[in-house]
Amino acid sequence: MPYIDGFVLAVPKANKDKFVEHARKGDSVFFDLGATRVLECWEDQVPDGQVTDFRRAVQATADEAVVFSWIEWPDKTTRDAAMSKMGELMQSDPRMNPETNPMPFDGKRMIFGGFAPVVTLER
């Protein structure tokens, strides 16, 4: 059964190109580790909610865009094996090293989690 890692973050609008470059480098590592799909989605229509919403969840300011991303893995075992290598890769792989591929956003406001699909519809 597939496994999904999901992310929501706030990126300064002025850093969109830097974010795309950062993601292209870093996301390639996930493919090397077995991911089957990665999507990085820049906000297009993100309405303000009455109680909560994406913007509030990551404390996005007016000059920041919300990014909604996910990584699809073939199964949780592949994902767990990949995540167990991340600490080492953050030091050894320039695509993941914060010194050579710095995050163009505040990682402290990123929310993330792992998810097991319960409904899948496809065409």
C-alpha cells in the first residue's frame, strides 16, 4: 500500500524561484531513495477560513505564499528506510545539505506528517 509524506509551508513570494531550485535539488534525493512521485504546489487559491486555514497553520504573512507538497512512496517500509538515511544525507549529499542547498523559507513553521491512504480513486 502506498505511503504519503505531506508538507505545508510558507515561502516568501520573492523566493519562488529559489524555492523551485531548492526543491528540484532536494526532491531528486527522494527519488533516489525510492519515492514514486513528488509534488510541490505553489498557492493559487488559498482562502482565509473562519476558524483555521492553511495560512494560519504556517503563520504565513502577506508577503508569503503557502506551499502544499507531498511525496508518494510505494509503501511505508520504503519510506521508513529513506527517512533513516536523511540525517546522514543532510551532511554528505550537497542536494540535502543546508549549507549547499539552503531552505529559502522558515523551516520552523513547516508542518508535516506521514499518512496511510484510506481511500484511493484513480482514472
